Amino acid sequence: MTTTQYLLNLGLLAYVLYSNLGTKTLTRTRMVLPLVVVAVAAYVFLREMPAIGNDARLELAGAAAGVALGVAAGLLVRVRRAGERMVTVAGAWYAALWVAVIGGRMLFAYGADHWFSAGIATFSRTHLITGADAWTAAFVLMALAMVVTRVLVTGARALRTSTRPAPVMS
């Protein structure tokens, strides 16, 4: 992983935490912007995904892990009404999940370059994974699937909350 990629990951983490922690008004922009960013990232990073050997299986596993993590992230965000508007509330557990996921991805990339490159090479040969591009695609798909799934879960919870009758104050 290059310095630019580490900085990109740290920037992503900072953006996710800044834009979601605490109580935030749920707007169309807050729902659409992450999807636009994901679409651009997919275009930039996934133009040529390796699909030889078991590369596609590794990439599918990355996407599936991203979906599971996205569901977890979405469930860690409360959605509620605040008068006429919808708000989301995300706290420490939400932050911890994102720090663990992005930090873990960065730690894996660092370890792949410095600590256990021989182990990854052996694993890759044994399981017919063609190399670093397949691992990169798997982690990119994991990140993208996590963001998309988190947005979808939050959106579904907002829709469910908005269709419920407002509590009557007596």
C-alpha cells in the first residue's frame, strides 16, 4: 500500500466519523453522497478485476464481508424523528466498528508488505489466487459493499420510521 493509499484510508475514516457520529439530520445528500463516492471509487479501482483461478471467489468473499459489516454499521445507527425531520444517531460502537475495519485493512496491507508476505504468497499459490491485484479488489469490494449496505440499511430504517404514526403527546 502506498502512502497515498494510507492517507486515502485515513481520510475515508475521518469523513465517515465526521459525517455520521452524533446526531445528524438525515438528508438526501447524506444518503446519496456516499453512493456517488462509491461509484467513483469502483470506477477508479475496479476497472480490471482479476478473475483467474479463485480470484473471483476471493473478491466475492470480500464483497460478502462488506455486506455483513455494512449491516452491522447500519444497525449501529439509530434513526428517529425529531419533529418534522429524521435524524440519525451514531456513537462509540459505530466509530469502533469503522476504526476496526479500516484499521484492520491498513494493518493487513502493511503486514502483507512487511510481516507476512511469504505466508500470503503461499496461501495465494495454494488457493490459486493470482496475486496482489486480487487481494486489492477483494478489499476494495469489501469497502464499497460496506458503504452501500450501510446506506441501504439506514435508508430502510428511515423509511420504516417515517411511515409510523408520530407519537401523540397528551
